[in-house]
Amino acid sequence: MSKIKEVRPEKVAEILESFEHRVDSLIMILQDIQEEYRYLPEDALRIVADDLDLPLSQLYEVATFYRSFSLEPRGTHEVKVCLGTACHLRGGPMILENFERVLGVKAGQTTPDLDFTLETVNCVGACALAPLVLVDSDYHGETRPSKVKDILGKYSQK
Ligand code: FES
């Protein structure tokens, strides 16, 4: 079964309706679409562009300007390795390397099975837990490279 949700025009219409089709709510509309599909599918962007009477290129400009938007499908789980100063000093780069090796992707990429997207972050304010890895909203503190497989294992079947 495909992990990419099919774009249903009625769902996009529902999101547009919840913001009263307001152009000044464009960012929030895109946020809701991203939340629904975990990325911004072109079919959904076309519906929004038509509805708000905006050129599609303008939507792509907004989508590429904000780092929180993705034009590519994202993994079911987001792994974020902290590379802020405290985490960096306590081995963050080695932990990142291990995630890259085990997942077979580089930071910023998604595994082909769409299970995981690997990212880096710069300090999430939990330096006492360094080195820190976030999976979705779970904090994995004092991580070691040897724990990488165990961490991923917790999410592989979810
Ligand atoms: S440097 Fe990683 S949480 Fe602060």
C-alpha cells in the first residue's frame, strides 16, 4: 500500500473553507495541507492557486522560502539529530553519521520506503540531555552511536 496519501479535492476545499478562502491566510492554508499530506503535493497546490486566484509560481515561492514546507513526500517519522554546540561537543556528528549509515540516506533526505526523514537541528533547548535526537516529538537524550538501531527499531513498525 502506498504511504503517499492521495490528494482529495474535497479535503483541500475543506481546508480553504476553514480559512474563508483568504489570500492572507495562505501560509496557514499551506501548513494545514502539509499537515494532512506531510508535504505539499502539486495537485493540492494547483487547487489552492485556482481557488485563491494566485499564480502557481507564487505558491512555489512561498513553499521554497519556508524551511518547514516540503515539496517532496516526507517519512512517516522525522528523525532530528541535534548539532547545536552542546550536542556537537558530545558526539552529535558521530550519531548523525550512524543514522545516515543505518538509514542509507543523508541529512535532509527521506528513506525510499517513506518510513523516515532524517534532519539536523541546531539546539532545541534541552542541552542537559546532549547529545539529543528527536524522533517525532520524542526526546532521546544522551544518545550513543550504538543506540541508533534501537531507537529506529521503536518506530519501524509504528
Ligand atoms: S545543543 Fe542540542 S539541545 Fe542544545
